[in-house]
Amino acid sequence: MEAEIPLLKGLNRERIWWFSRWGTIAGELKRVNFIALPMIVVTVSQYLLRVSPMFMLGHLGQLSLSSASIATSFCNVTGFSLLFGMSSALETLCGQAYGAKQYQRVGTFAYGAILCLFLVCIPVSLLWIYTEKILIFMGQDPSISAAAGKYAILLIPTLFPYAILQSLVRYLQTQSLILPMLWSSLASICFHLPLCWAFIFKLNLGSAGGALSIGISYWFNVILLVLYVKYSQNCKKTSAKFSREVFATMREFFQFAIPSAVMVCLEWWSFELVILLSGVLPNPQLEASVLSICFTITSVHYHIPYSFGAAASTLVSNELGAGKPEAARIALCAVLVLAVTEFLIASITIYICRGILGYAFSEEKEVVNYIKEMVPFLCLSIVMDSLQSVLSGVARGSGWQHIGAYVNLGSYYLVGIPVALLLGFVLHLKGEGLWSGLVAGATVQSISLSLITGLTDWEKQAREARNRIFAREFLLGNQSI
């Protein structure tokens, strides 16, 4: 009996350890869902603000729809993707500062980000003024280019509220204040849809009305969030006064913002490039239509894993800033469990519905059958994109965006695009070949980010995060003396 007691104690101790570990992971799963699920609504609502006018402009004729679509694509590539990517730097800076309980610096970083993004908006605005000439130079139809140029110019006022909005979203996200963004985003889309309809149809403003409604709706969203930040008790400790320290943070912001933008833009541009390449295939109308539909499906779904990535970024950056590397590792595991579950369900569902999926976009049998053939490639794309979006969130939270930028460059431009050209044009696999190139790029990207994440020294990352935060605090303290 005496020999059995230590054994029983050892078994009980091991059982208690497993229960405590699973209890910790269950708690992390709740934290992830608290951030990720509302963020899905937030990102989808903000996405719909820019694309919802397309559904209405299609009733005005092909010129209105095609010109607005081309202008939206051009502006996404040259402006919105850039601002979106650069604002992701706040996921590192604000997230780690909040975890380290340097609350005033969270607000200071947000101010600095808004100033930096405003500076970026100026050259982007100048570029958009010449949209018509750029599109004509690229070989687009002159009438479509002229209408698209006018639409792009009317989108210029949208840049500045978009810059503020993305900064506020990251500011609140890193504090896990997701519900205010949820309600403001829903209010904005509910405000936007009738406004857009009234501008286009009732006031007969056409495409101009669609573009103007986007800018007004973004300003409406910004005003709601600014009012919340100003008057909510939840933001009191992180609110900061506009001071010289704001200008001091701008250099640090750009150090993270540039590689963050490169990460986002390189991937975004590769998809747009493949859509353009489909236009020179045999039967370009069919190929471009099918690839555009595939891109639409993946874009809509992407908001779900991106939201899990946002949760990973928030939790990892907070824990690293707090000097808790083990907690950051557990948070990552919890996010991956949920993300893997989601993308398996999504890809299986799409595969099961492959025979009827095309009817959601077209009544033409040729398009429906082609989409059915593309579904296996589409499912692989969803799996790989979902995995890399979560790991990219970890990169933003950890502060190694520069590594992610190199990974994306190599994955899509040294592997993805060359494979797409080889399969699509040399081996004559057409649209399937082009999309297979994107899948190859996403696969290399996912494997690379998985290896980097798996080999990450979390203790070292936590030390670097705290050294960065407190070194800046020490420097500012000496300057004030």
C-alpha cells in the first residue's frame, strides 16, 4: 500500500496538470471568440461600404458598373490596401504598449499613426487625379477610363476618413474593445445603403452619388468612434493629449508600417495581377468572369480568418508586452484550433455545394460548370489563405513584419506568379493554371510562416517587446529633464 500512494499522487498530479492546461486553453478560446466573432462583422461591414454601390450601379448600365469596378480595383491597389497595411503597425505598437501597461503611449501611437497616414494620403490623392490617363496608358477603353477617372477623383475624400478609421480600429482592437466597433460598423452600413440608393437613383447622381456616399459613410463611422473614444470610461486610461511625443512616435511607426504595408500589398496585388492576366487568355470574357467570381468568394471568406488573425495579433502583442511568453504561445494555439476548424468547415461546405455554387453569380451553364471545375482549387486556396492570415496576425503582434514581407515577396513573386504563368500559358491550363499559381504561392507562404512561428523564441520576443517600450519611455524621460 505504501508503494501505491506515491503512484496515485503522481497520477493525480498529472491529471490536475492536464485539467489546468485544458482549462487555460478553454479560457483562451473564449477570449479569441470575444475578439474574432465581432471583428468578422466589423471587417465585412467596412468592406461592404466600398463594394455595395456596385450592386446599384449595375442597374444604370454596363458603363457605370464597369467604370466603377475598375476604379474601385485601381483605388484598392494603390490606396486603400496601402493605408490598411500601414495601419497594421499599430497592432504591434499599441498592442505591446497596452500589455506593458504603458496606457498613455497607446493613445500617442494612434495620434502619430493618423498623422503619418494623412501624409501618405497626399501622394495617393495626386495619383488618383491621373487615373484616367493611367488606365488609357494600360490599354483600357477610353470611355471606361474617363468614367473611372471621375469616380476615382470623387473617392479622394474617402481616403482621409479611411486613414482615421483604420487607426481607431487598431487602437480599440488592441484593447479588446470590439463591441463599440461592431455597433458603429453596423450603424454605418445601415446609414450607407439608403444614402447610396438616394444619391444614385433619387438625386440622379449616378456613379458620382455612389462614390460620395462611401466618403460620407466613412466619416459617419469615424464620428461615432471618436465620440466613443472621447466619452467612454473604457478609453480614459489610454487617451493622450496631442504633444511633441506624438511626432517622436512617427519614425517608429514608419519602421513597422512600411513592412506591414508590403506584407498586405504584395499578396493583394498578386491576386489583382492574376485577374488581369486572365484577360489575355483565350475566351477572356469567360476566364475573367470565373476568376473574378473565385476572387470574390475568397475575398468575402477572407474576413473570417483575418478576424482570427486580428485576435491572434491582439492577444500575442498584449502578452508579449506584459512579459508573458507562455501566455502568448497558448493564445496562438487557441487561435489556430478555431481557425483550422473554421476553414475545414468552409472548404468542405464549398466542395459539397460545387454543383450549385455558380448559380449564385450567373445563370449561364458554361460559367456554372467552369466554377464547378475550379472548386477544388478554390478549397485549397481557402485553406492556405486562412492559415497564413492567422500566422500573419501573429507576425503583426510579434513585430516581425519585415520577415513577413520577405516571405510574401518570395512566395508570390518568386513562386506564385511564375507558376501561374507556366501553368496558365505554357501548359495551357488557362484559368485553372493561373489560380493554381496563387495556391502554390499561398502554400509556400503558409509553410514558411509556420516554420518561422514554430521556431520563434517567445522569451526573446517578450524581452524585445518590453525593451522597446521601456527604452522609449526612458529616452522621453531624459528629454523632459
